[in-house]
Amino acid sequence: MTKVVVTGGSGKAGRAAIRELLEHDYDVINVDVMRPAENLVPFYQVDLTDYGMTVAVLHGADVVVHMAANPAPDNNPLEGAERFYGNTMSTYHIFNAACKLGIQRVVWASSETTLGLPFDDPQPEFVPIDESHTLYPNSSYALSKVVSEEMARQFYRWSGTSFVGLRFSNIMSGREAYERFPSFWDDAHKRKGNLWGYIDDRDVAQACRKGIEADVVGAEAVIIAAGDTVMNRPSRDLMAEVYPGVPVRTLTHPFGTLLSNEGAKRAIGYEPQHSWREFLSI
């Protein structure tokens, strides 16, 4: 069995990834600073800003799925030093330890925030945004992810370990999360900050597994979002109201995502399977 260390496995996305991996017969351990709400797999309480502890807990692993981070974006890139340090150093330690130990694949959580959220200054260059879009980190959280994407490229160059960065959109888990969506529908500006994007935690888990299984060499970073938006209005109508000057390229369907999944489809075979429409009717 392939042994996978999942960091941040006690969190929302990490729990979903662990369940997916167990269903596909992986041998999984959870590494986190917080104890899990349910004991799905062996758990190790580790501070990943400690390099020695990081090396020790990755010893014997075949793959790392690195989901651990302080997930709260801040609104000022000149603040948030503690968040930036924690996220960047823990990722550096994971990448470095994986390379030192000869682990050949690291799948890790980057973020949609690298792309320019909240898209006020500048506005999007085009939509659906894809991996060719300029990165505009507007918070210390987003900056930590941009720095980590560059670290992945350099660690690959130094070691040959491959990295799959997953730029997750806003993660939703369960019916309760989707029951909030109708409260967005009266005002397109309420969720414009990430181009009305989201991702079901089950598709987060799918992306993690496919990141492990894909034939990837190098350091990829791909957008992972649902196939639609959080809104009940066509995507072109949303753009015409909120971002009238931004070019709208081809959409997969009238309500299609404005955070393109095409790069993820090509790189790792990701296909969004879940939508809020499973839970709500319009």
C-alpha cells in the first residue's frame, strides 16, 4: 500500500482528503497541531515549523498531501507577519524534508487568493481566469502561497521531486454550507471577491487523490473550483454588472465557473463532480 502523510488532516479539507484516500486503499496518517474530531487514521501532533519534527514524521512516507496552513486571509499584505511565517516555513520544511527523504510526489494546497482576490485593484485581466493569469497576491496569506509555488519549482529543480499545487477555491462542506447560497443571489457584489467561485470538499478530496496518481513531472499549480458559480444567474450577466470591462472568454455552459478548471483537467484529470444544485432547487 502507498503510505500517504496528510498534513492538516484534522481540518475540513484534510478530513475529506483522508476519507477519499482510505476509500481508494491508501495507507494514511494524519499530521496536525489539532487533534481530529474523529479518529479515521493514526494521528501525530506535530508543529511543522519545527524542521526536525517534520523530517521525523515524514520518514517512511511515499507521498505527502500538505494541507496544513493558517487559512484566514488578511486584508493587508503589509501585515500578517506571523501568518506568513507559519505558512511559508511549514511548507518549506515539508518540501525540504520530502526531497531529503527521497519522496517523489508532494501534493499541496495553494489557493485561489494568488490570482488577485478581491479583484478590486487590479480587476481580472480576463475570465475564466486560468493559469496564465498574472498573480496578484493581496494578503500575507496569498503571498505565502505565491512564495510556496516558487519554492516548489526550485525544489523540483534541485531534487527531482514533483509538486502538484492545488489552487483551491472557497471550500464548502455539506448541506449547511449550501443553504447559505440563496442569501447571495439578490446582490452580485456580495461574492464578487473570488468571482463567485467555490469548491465542494469532495472535489477537494478528488483533486488530492488525482494529484497523487497523475503522471506529472515538475512543479504544477492548477486552479481547483466547482464547474459553476455560487449564483443562480448566468455568468456573463454577473460579469456585465460587476466587471463590465473585463473580457469574457468561452464558458463551459451559461452558469459556468469563472475560475477555469481546464488546466487541472489536463494536468491531473480533475473533473468537478459536485454542485450546490444537488442540495438546492431554483
